Amino acid sequence: MKKSLNHLLSALALAVLTAGCAATAQTATPAAAAPAVAAAPATVAPAAATKPHVVVLATGGTIAGAGASAANSATYAAAKVPVDKLLAGLPELNDVARVTGDQVFQIASESFTNDNLLVLARRVSALVKQPDVDGVVITHGTDTLEETSFFLNLVIATNKPIVVVGSMRPGTALSADGALNLFDAVSVAASKDAAGKGVLVTMNDEINTARDVAKLVNIKTEAFKSQWGPLGMVVEGRNYWFRAPVKRHTAGSEFNIDTITSLPPVEIVYGYGNVPATAIQAFGQSGVKALIHAGTGNGSVANRIVPELQKLRSQGVQIIRSSRVPGGFVLRNAEQPDDKYDWVVAHDLNPQKARLLAAVALTKTNDSRELQRIFWEY
């Protein structure tokens, strides 16, 4: 009888329990006003009003994609499913948060522009200022997900969790990864222990900082990695943390989207064997404000390219040495005499992230020493 009673009480809400509940499992009835119970026999989900409020901002991408058949995991059309259907297809989200959605864009992420970044960042900035919003999730295509997340990491002044998420397979595919990735993202955004860690990327069960993470593999679901390792993992809605970011971000950043009206033109040139100066010359003529050189090895620059970069620097264009190698970092005054040439090194930022940091930094300064300080700190 005791086992039957416990089983029934586990299924009842706390409101039906009374201090004098002594009836059998067949005759137990709720009281009009139930006092607090010292030890409930089962965990009861919090009321909807007490759940954290997470806003999902949708921008398109594979996570909103659809293929012709379930066998199409790599061949599909991106940015097809609107956010309301994306959320309606995952009722489990209601177990962790009160979730609302907003369709900001519906595009494939390779088509993202600086203007798209500014619009999205302003929307996020407005949301995190609302007292009734506890966290923000951005669904995004994976091709430029690392760029958008890093940009938000630089310009959103908040300690509230911001999580960017995507998928490598459309929701119509066998073994689609989007649903679990989105569930994990909302779970992390709703968690108090995710606060103050900057913008995060949750995919394939891992929690990475937006600063470090990069898409290193295509096709596979474990596409996003950081050379310094993930911050933690999220498993069945629970976060497991192992390290914290040490570079400046979000609330600790000197940059704020609320004061940025536009981004100056910053471009990337790629280093390779037999590289000509054509791209450097063309960008110089276009009015570029900074040029990221994605060099070989330790940010190496071909001897015939050095004079072209020096020429641009003499015209006021900032030269920033990065590397096309996905691991390691560029050493200052190694390979090239950066002090002598008045160049900047991107440290461990890949070329695409170096472009964004340079653009954001140039909204405040055009001093090369200040730019180098910024690249060390962010």
C-alpha cells in the first residue's frame, strides 16, 4: 500500500497535498489549501511564470533547411523553415524555459553582410536590456556562424547568456542534429551558470566560446572546434564546465553596438605559392582601411608582396598579419619585422575573425599600437 501511495503522490501536483493526507491511494482527495510539504516524493517542474525567458532569434541556415528526402544530409535548401515551426517541432523546450521566437533574417549564412551583423547585434542588444529576458539564442547557418558569434562577443554589453547555434544537417535528414543542438542552446541560455562567459556556441554537445571556435570540418556534425578546447559540455540539459574565457568580451568590452553606426572596410588577402600582388593593389585602390594578410605558416609574407604591403601602410592602411593555418598563433616580429614596418599581428585569431576585430577597433582608433593592444586583449 505504501508503494502504491508513493506512486500516486509522485504524479500529483503539490497543490493536492495536505498535512492530513492519510487516505489510501484509492480514496486520496486534494484539500482546498495545501500547506508546504517538507519532502515531496518527486521533482515538480516549476510553474511557467518562474521559468527563465529565452528569446530565439532566427536568421536561417541549415538548421532551418529542408532536403528532398531523408537521405539528403548534405544536399538541401537552407533557410526554409520559419522560427515558429522550428520551435513548435521541439515541445521539449517548454521543459527548460519559456521560449519565444523572432525571425530576423531567412538567409544562408554565406550571404551575411556587415549590415546584417549590425541589424542582428542591435536586436540582441535591445533584448538583453529587457528585464523579462534571461537569455538569447541565435539560430544561424554554419558557414559564417563563427564570425557572427565573435562579432556579438565584441559588441554586446551584457552578462546575460547569448548562445549561437546551427546544424550540419537539415531537420528533414536522417540523424539530423539541429533539434538537439537547439535544445542544448536554449538550455544553456536559460542557465544561470552560463552568465558572464560571453557569447557561446553549442553544437554537438560541446559549449565553446565564440572567440575560439571555428568551423574546421564540413559535412560532419562535429564541425566546430576550438584549438584550446571547449569550455564545457551540455548533456541532457545540464551544463558541465571545465574552463572559462580569459579574453575581454561582452560586458567587459570597450566596444558597444549602441554606438557603432557602420563598419569600415577591412579585407583579406590570401598567401600561397606564386601569389601575385593583384589583390593587394586592388584592395588598396578600393579605399580599404585595413588589410588582413592570411599568410602561410607563422603569418609569413612572400618577399615580392612585402613592398606592396609597405606601400599601403605608408598610405594609412593598417596591415595585420594572420595565418591560414588553423592552429597556433602568429608571433610578433617573427618572420617579419612588425615593429619596423608598423604592422599588427592577429595573434591566434583566424583571418575572418581578425577582419571583424579590426573593423570594430577602427571605429575607435587608427593607431597601430592601440590596434595591437586590442588584438592582445580580445
